[in-house]
Amino acid sequence: MSAKNLSDYLIAFFIIICLNFLLPRTMPGDPLAAIYGEEALLSLTPELKRDLAAQFGLDKPFFEQFLFYLLSLLKGNLGYSYHYEVPVSELLLRAAPWTMLLIGSALIVSTVLGYVLGLESGWQRGNSADKGLLTGLMFLSGFPDFFVGIILLLLFGVSLGLFPISGALTPYMGLTGWSLIKDVLWHLLLPLTSLVIAEVSAIFLLVRSTAVTVLGEPFILTAKAKGIRKRHIKFRHVGKNSLLPLFTRTGIRVGHMITGALFVEIVFAYPGIGLLIYNSVMARDYPVLQGVFFLVAVAVIVCNLAVDLLYRTIDPRVR
Amino acid sequence: MLEIKDFNFSYSNSPVLRGINLNLKKSEILALTGESGAGKTTLALAIMGLLSGQASGSIIYEGRNLLALPQTELWNYRWNKISMVFQDLEGALNPVLTVGKQVMEPMLEHRLLSIEKAKEKTKKLFKYVGLPEGFCSAYPHNLSGGEKQRVLIAMALSNDPEILIFDEPTSAVDAITRLEIIKIIKKASQNKAILLITHDLTTAYQLADRAAVMYAGRIMELGTGKEIFKEPKHPYTRGLLRSYPTLSTTKDLQGIPGKQEIIERGCPFQNRCTQKIADCGKKTPRLKQFGGRQIACLRGGIVSLLEGENIFKKFGETTALKGVDISLAEGETLALVGESGSGKTTLAKCIMGLEKPDGGKIIFQGKETKERNKELYKDLQLVFQNPRECISHRLNVLETVMEPLNIQRIGTFNERKENAKKALKNVELSASDQFLGMYAHHLSGGEIQRIAIARALVLNPRVLIADEPTSSLDASIQAKIVKLLLKLQEEKGLAMIFITHDIALARKISDRIVVLLGGEKVEEGPTGEIFAKPRHPYTRDLLKTAPNFSPETAYLKPPKNRPEGACVYASRCAEAGEICIIKRPAIFKVGMQKVRCHLYSRNEKEVLHAVNTNRNHTVSL
């Protein structure tokens, strides 16, 4: 990891912080109105308004406001939720682990599944197996994730009653240890499946097309000439090279998935960031939305950084 | 060791390889060369069993036809028996695996060695190809082109195959690495059969025991490497060599006219061949034995247009030509060089039938010319030394240039006029009506000479004998005329006898040089060879007098009387001994040259003199 790359990430991070600071201030009208919404402000007394302005440092010059904002960020102060009446950071900390669990597992499952199927499909390009996979996955990818979620919910949750229809764990059971894990996984399965179905085809297509390209590379001919068995050519030569664009794509997918999970979380009433966004939008809870925006941006940067680091281990060319 | 018999291959019904018959022998390097698209790599991949298409014929190895084997059995042959160094340096190695692993891979895959032993062998192989052991853990992108090439060779050697195919091993590396690679290939060839695919003709020459020249999926010429590249006999091979710049050829680069096209019927090279006859469009030539090599050409390779045998000419008491042999092939330039009075012009006149030789015979296009007639001059034309004397002052420019057409009765008046105008434009002269109406005395010497050249070329002759055609011209016009002649040679196969005393000019335009002195041929050979290694003392002296920008001035003794029965150069030769005055030397073959000089005699007594003269001259036989 060169200093140059690291500084790039720091620059991106700084820009995000600045945007988070500037956006509400560039909106027309009263910044407090932007933060709390017109309705909330109507019920405020002028004294309360002044207090709030002082609390946010809105009565100070622009530059001082920026410094004040940076200092609060450093302290972990992301503002105060008008709707939930708790600090934003607390809300985020409560919701983030569930989203991380959902997205993380969906990312892993869809990537692995897409990779394996894509590689097989690319290897057998033109065969019936390839055609079947291609048609099937294209068909599935045609459904939006929330629609898949609703279908799964209705079928397995409501009709068959095999899975819970809402939440991330059974409340008030006081479960611990292994049974807690089982309960969490049981709740996770349906939202996870809908996300995977929505995500897997993109990965499948990417890996398939990469594999087809790699198969045309001269070193594959070399491997064949060397008398390498097909199985080994497939995994050692085609497989490893097909991983590369997959990694790049995964970094980009993370940000998209956090917001994409929103619908699935709503459908399953899964208490993650998506549901938080939804509720905050409904309540016009701007500080929470700002906080989510900040969190998602940071998460994307961190994931990209991680992908960059990982990429170095699989592609010797960028070391 | 490997035998390819009547092998045909096509991709979706368009033939790529046709009627290939080749065999590889142990400890022998067979070079396969030709333009891209000739099917060289396809043949290599066919041997490896890596092609999918329609194949017929057989590729026999260890008594089994590889074409008939299923993939599962071919697996045993791959890399264990036959391996290949692929052409595409950048792509042939997997970018995400270390090169050591890739070299080791086939040993482990075929379960020949344990991992430890394979690692050891990999290190040895790296050493063998001149790479440090540490490179085993490098990735392809860490390596330079030359290093990658070495890795590919190490990889090909990993399972110690019997047959090794190199596909363009030197095309992507620098000159120094090229020599290293050549060394490695030579080393590897000691106990293997090697097929070397290359368009680099010098590499092929240096390495090949035998060479095959391919064109449009067929083998056009097959013979020993040294012969094919030194004396090509197929017009295509000659074209390849003429387009290929080397330090050992001095003639200006010439290409092959036209481009490779798919030809359904007849010779595949017919559309680019300058000696095509009607049959070439009908029959497909097969490889046939012609004097020590195989040539696929209906005409038996490059045809000889002119043969002169033992030509004698006397003018009263003086013998102008003392039994000179001369030959000229289609599309060839022969330079006749030598000082004034050496017999150059007389020889030309004898060939032209303008002087009747007192002995010997002259064969033109397969027929002996006994007397001059109209028919002869359709294909044989001459440009004289003194243009003012050879152009009638009664004819204007148009009439002069049109005259040969009138005599041969070719075309209508208007066609003749158009042809004449074209010929004039070719020699950089005006074709305006005003110019066409001019007479010789209106024109400069240079213009008249160009008119003479236009007149000679207006008939599209097969052979042009040019006697100092450019000595009266400015250097810039001379350059243009020479380029025009070479272009005509490239496109139409014009053969030329170029008589000149300008050695520097002869060096740039001729394929072969004949050095005449006192009516005798003292040295003959390929132009590049003559300039690199002049053998006859006279040739050496002559080269010193050639135009150059060196500050030294050479001096050549003026000719003296030449007694009968002595060497013609004896009186002036710095290396002459007693024998040279007593005995006329015979002709000796030295390298690629024929030399009439005692220095090269095998007879001990005669050699003695050469040693006795005790000069700093190495006499190589």
C-alpha cells in the first residue's frame, strides 16, 4: 500500500466530511428548518430556536462553524434525533450491526455463488448447462429485490410458516449462546435469500464474461499444450484470473447494497440501517439521515480500501 | 522422428494448410519460414493436437497417427514428448502465477517428480536458459521480454520432450538476447528434433539444418538451410530474402508485389509471381526434386533467361573475350564490372547479336541465338553508353521512343503513342506535345539518355542490357532511373545486365557481380559476398578505387601488356608469384565466389607461392 493510495482515501474521506457539512447549509431557507423540518420549527419558541442555533454553532461565523463541526465529529457526536429523541450515533450503533450481518452475508453468499456458477458457465460456454444457468439467472435478476422478498415472505413466512415474518431475533426470549445464533440465522435466512437472488446474477455475468475472455488468452493454450488437466486449467488458470474484476466490483457493490438492503429490510421489518433510513425519511429526521449518509460513505471507503489491500494479494501486478 | 504426410487442414471449409509433407529428425533443426498467414503456427498447433477444424492426412510419431488419437491419449504426449515455445511472450504466461510454478507445473501435472525434485529441476532449468535461480519466484510482469522468452524455453524443456517447437522465439527480443536465444536453441537441439518457426531469416540461416519456406499453406521450397537462404531457387523465397535487410546483402530492398490471396486453382503464388506462365493458373505445383532441393514451381524455380557459354571474340590480333561464361536469371541484376578495355561492352554486344562471337554459344530463353532477328529484340533490349550516337537525329522524341513498337508492329498508332508517353513519364521526362516534337540536338545529354532508356523499356522486355546507362546523368537523375529499374524488376521480373565501372552503384543494384579483366572473368559471386570478402587481388584493388568519402586516395597501376598464358593481372598484382606469369590460373570455387586466381589453387606447389609471398593475407579455402 503506497502512501499515495492512502492519501487518496484520506482526501476522499475529507471531501465526504465537508459535503456532510455543506449540504444542509446549501439548502434554501433556515438551516434549522433543514435540520429539523418546517413542522418541528413551528412548534419552537424563539428562545429554544436561539438555544438550538447556539448548540449547533449556527450563530457563529462560517469557518468557526466548520471547526465546531469537526470537533463534534471527533467526539462521535453526529447530532440528536428529533424523532427518536436519542443521539444519532446511538441509533446508528444499534442498527449498523444488523445491516452489516445482512449485507455481509449476502455479499459473501452472492459472490461465492456467482463466482462458482459464472466460472462453470464460462467454461462450458454454449453448452446446455451454460444456457440453462444464463436463462435462469437472467430471469431471476428481472425481479426487484423487494418483490422477491415479498414472494418469499408470503410463501415461506405466511403460508408455510417456516420462517419468522419480521425482526432480526425473537424478542423477550433472552436467548443466549448457540440458540441465539440459531434464532438470528433463522430470522436472517429470508431477507438474505432475497438479497442474494437480486445480487447474484450481476456477479454471475461478470465472472462468466471474464472467464470467457481468459479462456481466449494465450496462456490457456500454453496450459493445454502442457497437458494440464481440464479441472486444473479451470481453477488454477481461469479461476484465479477471473477473480480479479470480481474484487473490484465487490468494493463498488458495498455502497449500493447498503441502500439496496433498504427495501428488503422494510419488507422483513429488519432493524437495520435501511429501516432506519425509511423511518427517518418518513419523520423528516434530517440529523439521522445525515448520520446515515456519513456512515455509508465511510463504509464504502473502508470496503474499497479493504478490496484494494486484498487485490494486492491476488494480483501480483499491482503489488 | 515425426512424420507429417499429406497433411491438410481447414477452418470451416477454408483451407489453411495443403499437402504438407515434412519430417523431423533427431538432433536436427528444421526451420519453417514464410510471411505471416502462411500457416506456420497452424502447423505447429496441429502437431501439438491443439486445433479444432477439419484435418486429413497423418502426423505420425512413434508409429501412431497423432491425428487419430483421442484427447485423453494425446495428454500423454503433450509436453512429455512434444512441447512448444509459444510466440506471444506477453500472453503465454499466466500473470497471477509465479514463473517458477508455471515451469514446474507440467512435471507435477504428469506426476513425473515430487515437489522437492521438481523445484530442484526448475532451478536447474532456469540456470540452463541463463536465468538466476531467484527468478523462480518472480511473476511474469517482473520480467523483461528476453527473460520471459527464457522462461518459456525453460518451461518447454521441463518434461524433457523429444520434439521441441519454437514459434518465433526471436521476434520480440533485442539483438543481444536474440544471440543468446540462438545459443540456447542450439544447445537444446543436441538430442532433440526441433521445429523452428520464424520469419527472421537470419536466425533460420544460423540455426537450421534444413529449411522449408511456406506460402499460403503450402511448402514452396525445402532444402538445406545454408543453400536456401544463400541461393534461393523459388521466386517466393528470393522475394522474401530481397525484402529482408541484412548486413550481408547490399542491394536495395525490394518487396514482393501484390499480397497473399486465396487462390482456388493453380499455383498459390501466381498472382505475385513475375515469371508466371499460362500453366501456373491451371496446375498446382507439388514439391519436386530440383538439384538437391525440393521446389514447388511448375517452371522448376527461378528460370534462367540467358546463358552464355565460353564466348570468344577476337578483333584482329587482340582477343577481346577469352572464353567467358555468363548467366542471367529471371528478375536478377548482374553487374559486369571492370576497367575500360576489359571486354564488358564486347560481351554485351555478343549477347545482343551485334557482334558475332568467334566461339561459344548464347542461349536466350532456352533457345540458342544464332543470328539476330526481330523476335529476339521483343524480350531483349539494350541501352548504349553514348546516347547521342544511338539516337537518330532525323527522328523526334515520339518517333524515337515509338520506333520499337513500330518495328514489332504492336498496337495501333494511338496505342503506340500512349505507350511511348508512359515510357517517357517513367523516366521522368515530359510527355507534352512540344517535347514529343523535339529532336536530339535540342536536348541535353541526360535527357537523351533517358529517351534511350524509355525506348528500351517501351516493349516491356524480359532482359535489359544496360551499358553504363547512367554515367552521363546527374546523380539525382541516376538515382531516379536506378529506382525505376529496380521497381520494374520487382513488379515485372525485369532481368538486367548492368555494365558499369561504378562499383558503388553496382553494389546497390545488383544481385551478382562478374568482374572482367582483359577479356576474362576473374571473379564472380553474390554482390554482398564480393564486397564483404573480395577474393581476387584485382577485385580487392578495384574495391579500393570505388567512390567513397574516405580521406585516403587509392592508386591502381595502369594496365600493362598481358602475355598469353599468364594471369591477366600478373603484371600489376601485388601478390603475384612466378606461377602467375607462367600459367593461366583455373577457376576455383572459394566460398560463394568463383575466382580465377592461383591463390586459391589446391595444388600444393601453387599454394606454396602464396605462402612464400609472405604478405598479411589470409588465404581461406
